[in-house]
Amino acid sequence: MSDATTIQAPEKAKRQLTFRDSPWFNAKLIVGAVVIIFAFSLEFIGPVFWDTSQVGISSDINKPPSWYTSEDVTPGLGQPTVDHPLGTDNRGRDILAVVLVGTPRSLKVGFIAAGIGMLIGIILGFSSGYLGGWVDAVIQVLADAFITIPALAVLIVIASLVNQLEVGNMALILSLFAWSRPTRYIRAQILTMRERGYVQMAQFSGASSFDIMFKEMLPNLLPYLAAAFIGTVSANILAATSLEALGLGPTNLPTLGMTIYNAILGAALFRGMWWWWGIPIIILVIIFISLFLINIGLDEIANPRLRGIQD
């Protein structure tokens, strides 16, 4: 009796797990998520601490950042002032206000496009991998065709034909090519999962294909889907920034990509106005690093071996 108690005690201790023992308590995931959430919240907290109406045109043109001194200022530029901590552009738009307003909008484009693409990818990927047959063949052909098409070139043509681009329009345009890779990724996962025991038991019990796909298999794929979603977000933010840097973005709304385009148009690189284009690029780099950290964290949740846990 005492031997049984001795054996059961360690097992009971193992079950007393804390939140820190959860795979979701992942430093990379938490850091990346905090940065992205903070970037989104700039839309709400930015106007509280700064006058975001300064994204409009004013007479304070070509102001360098406030930490510049009079000796640092090159000829043709204005004098630094604390009223514009990150400086202004050649139309007097405050760069800090542009960052506070433009960062959430750039994120919105990526997340909306990725959300639409992932929703289509989930439906098509599950249908292709689980149903098989002609359904699988048709979906594979469509996905392969869209992957081989030079997406950026087509997006440039479509964006140039749209009279007025807004965040929603830009996201819809990007979503045209955001579904094909998630579809193939999800299909590959479903092909391996449909042979597992719990799926076959659900089939024997008479469960419908819809219930098996979206009630039995989908919950087990959530970490993989989340990682695929974050990767799609990164790709769409990069695509949106590329279009905007070519001048094919929402001209009436400040975004990070349109700020870079305006800097190129205003020859900021040759005039020494690095803050005009450099600060948006730094923000984009931070966003991409944060999304990368989230992706790594989700991969570690989905794959215990990446956390050093052996079977």
C-alpha cells in the first residue's frame, strides 16, 4: 500500500502545473504580441498624448528632429523644435503624428487581408485535404495557378485601376492572393490528420464531413493555423507597403508605406531628411520582428520538440 502511495505521489505532483508551465507562457510569443497590441492601440492612445491632427499640411516644413542642434542642421532645413519631436516633411506634416496614425492603419491592412485569405484557405484546404477526389484536384489547380502568378505585378495593375484606395479596398485587393499558400499548407496538414484514430472513430460513428473537419480536426490545428495566419499577415503588410511605396496606396490617409512614398517623391534621401523615411522603416522593422517572434512562439507551442520536450 505504501509503495502505491509512493508511486502516485510524484504523478500527482506532476499534475499540479502552474501558468508558467503552460506552453502558451512563451517569452517570444508574449513579447511579440505586446508590441503588436501596442502598435494597434496607438490609434486610441495616440490622440490622448499627441495632436494627431498635425498629419495635415502646415507651414512648419522640413523641421529636423528635436534632438538636433543648430550646428547639425544642413542648409535648406528648418530649425529643430520640441513642437515636432520627430521632425516634419516638406509639407509640414508632423512625423510623430504620421507614425501614430499610420502604424495602426498599416497593421489593419495586413490583418484584414490575412483574415480573409486564411478564412478562404481554411475552407478550401479542409475541403481539399479531407474530401479528396475531384474537389482536391480542382482546388489544387487553382491554388497552384495563383501561386505561380506574379502577385505584385497583378496587384500593381489592379491598384492602379482603382480610383480611390482605402484600408478596406487595399485589404480586399491583397486578399486575392492571400489564400493560396494557406490552402496548400492546411491541405498538407489535413492529409496527415485524416488517417488518425480519432478521425476514423468519428467516421465510424456516422459524423458528417462538416463535423469531422471543423469540430474534430480544426481544434487540433489551431496553433498551426495561428502561425500560418501570422506569416500571412507579414506577407500582406510587406505587399501593402510595396504598393504604397510605389504610390498605389490610400493618398488621403497616412500609412507607413505612403510616408515612404512621399519621402521618395520629395527626394528626402538626397536632402538629408533621413527621419522622413527612416522612422517609418524602423517602425516596419519592429513590426516584422514582433510578428516573427509570435510565429516562433506559436511554432514552439505546436511542436513540443522545439521547446526541448522529448516524446
